[in-house]
Amino acid sequence: MGVLKSKHTQLFIATAPTEVTKVTRLRSVGFPDGQASEIDISDFDDDWDKFVSGRKATGSTTIEINYDAVDHQKIEALHKSGEVVDIMVTAPQSETEGVDKPEAVAGVITPPAGVVSKQFKGFVQNFAVQVADNDIWKATITIRGSGEVVTHLPAP
């Protein structure tokens, strides 16, 4: 498959049952991890502690953007509402373009067939705007994942 470059990577959020919003001015994006808890199965007959894997806890991820009060209104509204929504990150379509904006059905984004994408549910846990001297306004968005992160591969 080769190397996936970040240029033209896109982030989409289902902001309504049939509405998908592209997060503009994206600077970085990540995915919630799925760290497993540990279950202690040790007993008095063991010389060493013994553990098995437990339930995986979906973590958080941070997204950085160049802030635009108009373009990012819907994301700020999701922060206020706390609604769990469908989120998708898509790899670029080519060296020069990203994918077309996907559609949503019942609040679930349909993955594009031709590229790698990662999809998960989550809520906007934090939306923090930072302003520094001699710089532009930037924002950090924290998404708390809920459930598994699913990888979609291109159709052969």
C-alpha cells in the first residue's frame, strides 16, 4: 500500500443524521487509543502476579486547527451539547486532492471506497482557543472516543 502522506488528509464529523461537516483548517489529528485494562488472576499459589487482558477503554485524541469562528461553529455547538457523533478521518485521494465529502445515513458516515479511513464515535470534550503574540488564533479540540476505532481499507 505504501506510505500515507498527511497532505489532503481530511476530518469529517456527522453533525446531524444526514449532515457531514468537514473540519476546515486542520493542522493535526489523531485517533483515540484502545488501551486494555488488566484483570488480576493471581492467587495464593502463584509466585508471580498473573494478568489477562480486560475490556478496552477508548481514550481521547487531540485535534489542532487554525481557528475560524464561522467555520467551526458546529464543532463548538457539539462541545456545548456533549452529543456523541460519528467521526471519520480519510487519507488523501491523491497527491493533489482529498476525498469528496462523504454522506451520512442515520448519523453514520459512509466511508469512501478508494482510500484508507478511520472511523469512530465520540464527543467534543474540550474546545480551547489559544492566542499567542505575533501568531494566528488556533484551537485544540479534544475528542473523547466511545467504542472501537474501525479502519476501512480501499476496495481492491
